Amino acid sequence: NLDELDAEFRKLEREERELLEAVEKIEKERSDVASERRQLADRLERLRADEDRYWREYSDLNRQLMQCSDDHASVERQLRYSESKLSQLHKTNVFNATFHIWHNGHFGTINNFRLGRLPNVPVEWSEINMAWGQTVLLLHSLAEKMEMTFLRYRLVPFGNHSYLMCLEDPTRELPLYFAGGFKFLWDTKFDHAMVAFLDCLQQFKEQVSKMDSNFCLPYRID
């Protein structure tokens, strides 16, 4: 029957179109799924890269934190050490640290320079001159610290050529050093200089005694 065959043919054509449409739809869905999978794979790769970067940054920050902790501990130790040293310095008398006064046999010493000589112990005059220079510098520094001005004389610290200046006659200098030569044996300036120095020392003692009645020099000045 031609009519039945024609109807059957049209039916098959419809089914074919429907199947083709279904296949096309499935292919599109497969393509969409594949695209989504690629997007997900790319996203996963980015997430993994972000995770790796995060852990690297975390490790770096953790290392920096540990370094900062070590630096902080080191600074704390240095601070405690500096505070300890500063405390020691506050307790240390700068004059005791700068001028070491002691003795060596029959001689008093200042910073290891002997002040004096004997016939059987001929200390070099260069050493005695240095001792006098240190002694003048010490008394001069103490007087300046007390804002004290000596009467009659002015101390002039000048190393191993220190001297005193007479205030009544500024052109007159009293040397506290040995210049050398036989002329020195007959020159009384050195003796006058020692007397003048003891005068200044006595003035210093009297000034300190006004501030501290218990103060006294270890040796009496005649």
C-alpha cells in the first residue's frame, strides 16, 4: 500500500530528524562539558599555583618572623649589656678611671709615671716631667669641675711641659719640668713652681672642706 509506505517513510524521516537533533544536542552538551572541564582544569591549575605561592610566602614570612625574633632577642641582649655598662659607668668616677694614682717603691705614681727621684734611684727627668704634667692636669680638671678659680696662680696643663702662671705678673711662668743643663741647678723657678702648686692644692683642699667637713687629704701639707 503506497499510502502506508509513504506514511511510514515520513515517520522514519521525523524520527531521523529527532535523532539527529538529539545527537546534535548531545554533542553540544559534550562540547560544553569538555569546555567546562578545561575551565575547571585551568582553575585547578591556578589554585594549585596559588597554593604553592601561598606556602612559599608563608614559609618566607615564617622565616622572616623567626629572623625578627632572633634579631629582637639579640637587640634585647645588647640593650641589657649596654644598660649594664652604662650603670657601671655611672658608678665609675671618671677621675679614678683617667688618673691612676698609686706608688712604686719610695715614689708616688700617677698613670705609672714616678714623681720624684733619689740618689740611688735616678728616675729619668722625662718621666718626672710627665708625672708633673698629669698631676697638674688632674688638679686643673678637679678645679674646673668645681668651677673654682685659684688665687695667685693659674695652672697650665701642657703635657711634660706644664707650668703655673703668676696672676700678679702674667709674663712670669713657673715651670714644673726640668729643662736640662747645669743652669737648672742654680734656677729656683722649679722650686717656686712646686711651692705654687702646693699653694693651689691647699686652696683646693680648703674649698672642698667647705662643702664636706669630713674631707681631708691623705697627707698633711706643711
